[in-house]
Amino acid sequence: MRAVVFAYHNVGVRCLKVLLARGVDVALVVTHQDNPSETIWFESVAALCREKGIRFVTPDDPKSAELFKQVQAVQPDFIFSFYYRHMLPVELLALAKHGAYNMHGSLLPKYRGRVPVNWAVLHGETETGATLHEMAAKPDAGAIVAQASVPILPDDTAYEVFGKVTVAAEQALWNALPAMLAGQTPKLPNDLSKGSYFGGRKPEDGRIDWSQPAQAVYNLHRAVAPPYPGAWTTLGDRTFIIVKARLADQAKPDLQQGLAVVDNCIFGVCGDGRALLIHELMADGKTVSPQELQQFLSSRS
């Protein structure tokens, strides 16, 4: 069986390796050029292709006539999309004789759309996973082929959960491929009425609202902690980013909402009187010590 693979990120690397391990002839890989303004903390699909001698291209537009001709020339049995960042046109998907399939980082139909791991952590979910599904005109709307679930522990960051989801994606694809290659692809219903759709997130979405309960603020921190841009707050003209934190054991109802220093420890006091114990805080690209923050707060008051 011959495949054209659209892939990027860790999930792209791992799932491409699964296809090769299962004996799929990967004739062409379509990936992205790394954005120099983006923090690249993940593995490179292009590097894997160079290592394995697989032909790859990095078009700016997956809807281009040139790419259509390249995929058409391959005459693929399958088209796979593994964390490729663009929707693929239905005309392109139709070139796959045995179907086109996408790997999504949630348990569909929940968390359709962009950055599903970050949204799941933000909303305090205790479970997520990966879903291999048939591609359709709508995003993440096609029939489900396979799923694998993973837990989200109370202190897991999105980065840690993403590592688990990468393994779940590998497992889902590995388990589904024998039936797919035998022409017996499972197709389970993907009931969109029971799910949810979310858009992308921007760095400014990490602004902390200290009037919220501590659990909500903590979930925001976990959802956008480094290598993502981080949860942040401003005091005057300075922006402070939380790098590492935990929910504090003791409530701080007598303190004003926002950043505070108590007993040489940094806290973020929230609307319900509970607080985050902040283990690492940054401003202007440097770590801020409790003493430095106390001096800054004192100078403001």
C-alpha cells in the first residue's frame, strides 16, 4: 500500500515511523518549514525524511495546483494527516483510493479544532487521548477509526499531556493499520452533537484574571506553561510570567489578589482566597526572586 503523508510535530514523526514499521510505502511527505519566530521544541518530520530517504515537500498552500499534481502522480492508496496544520481540500482527499485519515489529539467528538490538548487542560479534564478518523469537509468530523485514551493528572502541564497524547496516537495508528491495509477499515460514528469545537489560542490569551478561583488560574498556568508562552500578569509596565507553580496548601484570604510575597515565597492570590505557590517567575527574560519581587511591590505601594 502506498501513502502520501501530511505531517508535522512529534505526532507527525511518531506516526510516520509507525507507517514505515507496518510496511507502508510512503511515497511523498508534505510538511511545514519551521517558523523562525516560533519556539521549536518538537521533533522534525523533514529531518526524519532526510534520514530515511523519503521525498518531502514544504508548500505554502496545500490547495495549490502543483501539490495536487504531485499527489495525483503518486496514485496513493491512503492519505494521512498527522498534525499537519492546514485543512486539506476535498478534491485532494479524493485522490486516495482507500481513504484519507487524520490523527487528532483528543477523544472525538470532544475538543474538535485547534490545540485540543491545551483546551482540555485549561478546562480541567481528567482524560484525553488521540483519535484516528476519516477526513471530511468539516474539521475533525469524519467517522472514527480508532482511539486511545490517556489520563490528565492534577498537576500535569499541557506539555506533559502532549507527550502522553503522542504515545496514544502511535498506539491508535499501530492497532488500526492491519485492518486498514486489509481493506477493512473500521468506521464508528462521530456524533458532533455530543462534542465541542475550539479555535486557536494566542499568547495574549494567557493573561491571568486573579478574580477567578485558584483552580481556574492554575488550569490556565498548566495549559500554557513553557514551552508554550506562559500565563502572565502585569504590574505597571512590567509583565510577569509564571514558569512553575502549584496550588498552595493554605488559603491566603487576607492578601490582595495578585502577586504577593509571604515568608520568602511568591504567591498568586486568587478570587476565592486560595493561591498558587509560584516556584519560578520571570520578567524581562530573567528569573525574579522573592526578594526582588518584594522590593518591586514595596516601591509601588
